[in-house]
Amino acid sequence: MLTPPLFYSLFISQAFAGDAIGLDLIKFGQVETSNPALILKINQTVGNMDVQLNCAGKSFSKKSVSLSAGRKIKIELDIPKGKARCNGKLSAKFGDGTSGSMPLQFGIEMLPQLKIDIDRNKVDLKNKTLEVKIDRPAAEYEVEILDEDEMNVGSGSFTVPQAQNLRRQTVSWTQLTDEIAIIRVRAKDVNGFWSQTDLLPWHYDIPHEDVIFESNQSEILPAEEPKLIAVKKEIDAVFERYAKIAKANLYVAGYTDTVGAASSNQALSTRRAKEIANWFKEKGFGGKIYYQGFGESALAVPTADGVDEARNRRSLYIVAAEKPPRSADLPRSNWTLLP
């Protein structure tokens, strides 16, 4: 989405006294969006008109005949990314037989694509706020909340004070339902260019019965497979539920009790998480699969060292489109993608 870029009026020389031809400048363009441009507004009949320009080593020209009053001529200035100085000349012969010419000198700039920076750890679904910044002076932010059918269920906006247009801003929103599938964030810079990005904040910790492994082993016993078969149905259901808006991934987390050395438990939990992740891959899960072991660093039931607590020998199966946020159960975010 793009609002009209800012126009800048150019000085008209005495050769065109009376504003026979008005000039406006679209000073800024954006890569893959639009180009800077020179706009000529014909205010009285022109028999012949010739515009010659050189910008950033590129030549641009426009020749026209029999232009009636009220016409507008747009000369797109397709330049590389960055600033450029344009030099050239406008010549014209008017319907009353008079003629004239004037030099053209002005600066333009091709901006890169606008980048939106959102700190995922500052997306607060409970308080309905997020923090956002763009890579150049900002004018406005908008938030749209969509459900899994991509229907609007909430919104918010924030007009950026000019004195704060380079700072990170907090944007809040209201919503009609607790279930949201997409947070769509739009940002506008001071030149009128827009960009947008989608956040997919949902993640589901799938209820399940934990696989029991033999002591210090990571092989899944045949007798334990029915537990995985049962939970895969739930995982696949969530995957299909959001298939219209995103391809979800599976995150498998493994944990141990406090019996044994912490380093050994860390390695054991990683092997077990990987083994379960491989099982889901072999059974045809449709998305990417990540795994991570947490050892005894995130106990479900706090215990002293050396305590055999079955509830701490657990796994988590999380379905999400984006990396799940860090929490008490997920104190680290260095997931490994299963090849």
C-alpha cells in the first residue's frame, strides 16, 4: 500500500513567466515500489516540448507535440538506490508563437525497501501491545488482528510525533476474540511509503502421554509408539487448522529429572528429543521439525539434586508457525532443525 509520495514544486524561470508549464517533483522513490518523477503541468497550449535530463549517469528525455492546457506529463526517473543530482533543460514552443527554455537542476533519491523491526519478545498478547521501529523516520503505525479465516477481529494505530520518528514505539490494539492467528503490522515513513509484515503469534503445546525410555537410553520402544501415534493425530489437526495462513512447524523439547550429572542429563534429553522428532518425520509430519534438550534446567516439579521424579522426565510437543517464545519451560531458543 502506498499513499501519494510528497510533491516538491520547482522554480520556474522567466522564460516561462505566467506559469505556462508548472513543475512538481516526486523527490523520493522506493526500490520495487515506485520511482522519483518529474511532473509537468501544462497550463496553456504547447506546440512542442522537449525535456532532456541526466540523473546518476542515466539519460531521460521526453518530447511532445500539441499539448492542450490541463495535461500532465510524468517523467519516471528510474535510478539506482541512493541519492542523485539531476541536470538538464526544458524547452517549449507555445501556441501563441512564443518559445523559451530553462535549466533543470534538482536532487532525487531512490530509497531501499522499508524494513520493519519488531522485537518478538516485546509482543504482549495479554496487554495487546508490541514495540516496533523502522529503518528511517516513521510517520504512522497500524496493527490489524486477523483470525484463522483472515477475518478482521481487531485493530490499532499510532501517529508518530515528529520529534520521536526515529525511536522505537509502543503500539496497542483492541480485539474481539482471544483467538488470533495473524498480527499484521503496517508502517509508513515520512515520505509516504508503506511496508507491512505479519506476525504469527500462536503456538500450541499439544497434550499427550509421555514416552517412557529405558534408563539412560533414547531408543523408542515398540510398546511406547501408540502414545506417539495418538498425539500425532492432535498435531496434524492443528497443522491443518492453520494450513490456509501458514505452514506450521513442530518443536520437540526433552527434559530429565535430577538423577545423574547435569551435563549427562542435558545430552540425554537432546538425544531423546531428536529420537522423537525423527519418529514424527518418518511418519510424515508436513512441516519442519525442530528439537532441543533442556536436561534438568526446566523442572516441572522442583526437586533437590539426585531425586527420581517421573514428572520431570517429560517432553513437550509444540506446533507453531514461528519459533515459540522463551518461557520457564523453554529457557533457551537454540532449536536444531532436523535434516
